[in-house]
Amino acid sequence: MNTTTAELPADVEALMRQLRLPHARSIAAEVLATARAQRWDPAEVIKALLTEESAGRARSMLTSRRKAAGFPTGKTFEVWDENASSIPLPTQQALRTLEWVGRRENLVVCGPAGTGKTFFLEALGQNVIQAGMPVAWFTLEQIGVLVRAHRSDDSLGKAIAKIVRAELVVIDDVGLLP
């Protein structure tokens, strides 16, 4: 049995590295082997490689935006129990459309501790990122630390400008300050 894996020619691999095509490069040898065996049209090879590169970049962008957002736990609506929330179901559904984000409207979610406010907001933030928009997540205490840290070197304007570039800025745990 022949278990050798297909290899990409060194010059092609070098070009793919130079052009920064890591996702296409990871499947290129297999795609070429399949293309030879199945007599693909050259355009199909290019399409397969570029499709993988595009999908890989989209996955990387989502990962980067999620990391940059600073979410506390990574919760999403996949595990959200909309019936257990005190937020009325029509309101939840309206907020999940994200139309209010596009209109740059403010949202304040308040209520007693343990009612799922943070969970709901984090899941909304995950949806905003999934829609291709940046999110910034802070606690009120983190905002205070940021202001104090940048006040001394007069770079507060830059720090705030970076935050307001996000389509959604969440300030959580306002009521939990000492």
C-alpha cells in the first residue's frame, strides 16, 4: 500500500509563503493530487485554493475580533435559554437582529445580579462579530484603569479613539464597583 502524501513543489510553496496564502498552502498539495487524478480544469484548482484561503481568512478574522473584544467567557446564543430570561422574548428577538447596532443606538440592560445580563450582552457581542463588526468589552473598573494609565502620558485620546472604532462597546458590571 502506498501511503506517501502528495508534496507541493518547493517553488510553488515558496511563492505561496511570499504571497501569504497559508490556508491555501495547507491544502495545495492535496488539491493538486486530486486535480491530477480527476483531470480538473486549471480554473477549478485555482478556485479550490482561493476558496480555502478566503474561508481561512474569514475564520482568522473572527478569531482575532473575538480575542480583541475581550469577552469574559465566550458565551453565545447557542446555549442561551430565551425562556429563562426576564427580558421579554420580542425584545430579545429585536435586539438579536442587530439593526440597532447599525443605527448606532445605545442599549442599557439593567437588573438584579444573576439574571443573565452579561450572558445576553456577550451573546449579542458574538453575533455582532459574526456579522463582521468589531466589539470592545470592558468592565467599568477596566475603563477606570485605562483612563488612569493613559492620563499620565497624555495618550488617553488615542486609547478612546481605538475603543470607539468598535461598532459595539459594552461596559459591564457597572453596579459591582466597590
